[in-house]
Amino acid sequence: MSLSTAFTGFAVAGALLGLGTAMVYPTLLSVVADVAEPWWRASALGTYRFWRDLGYAAGAVLAGLTADWLGVPAAMQVVASLTFGSGLVVALRMRETLHARVPITLVA
């Protein structure tokens, strides 16, 4: 989006952003549900959604202030950097919860 100057570029980037969000959103909810203990799962999902929704509001303010001070391309780069950074934190901190299954061999 930050590299586009025409409506078509913004429309295509917006559609790709929507498609990516549609693919990621159920996965993020599944991850939270997977790592939360059963007795706290509903609260964990509520807590995740609270912080995610707060990020929409805070992100809009941050992007708006950045766009005012440095321009729209810089605001897009800040948003992209924060998104990349959060993904990096998850990649480094989260561990797989599904243990590898040992294949069963039948002895005749």
C-alpha cells in the first residue's frame, strides 16, 4: 500500500490485506485456545480479543500521528515494522504444543 499512488494499487493492496486477515484470524484464535488451560480458555480468548481490539484503536492513533508528522508512506512502514516485530516475538517465544506421534508398527 505504501508504494502505491493510484486507486487501483490501494484497492488491490486492500483486498490482499483482507484476504490475509481472513486467513490469519481463525489461526490466531486457535493458537490462543490451544495454549490456554481448559479452565481459563474463555477468559484467555476474551483477554486476547481485548488487546487485539485495543490495538486497532491505538494503531489508528499511532498511524495517524505518524502520517501527520512523517507522511503516509512512513506510517505504513511503522505499521509493517510493528507487525513484523510482533510476528518475530511469537516465532521466538511460542513453542509447539502438539507432540510428534510415534507410528505404531504391528508385529505379526
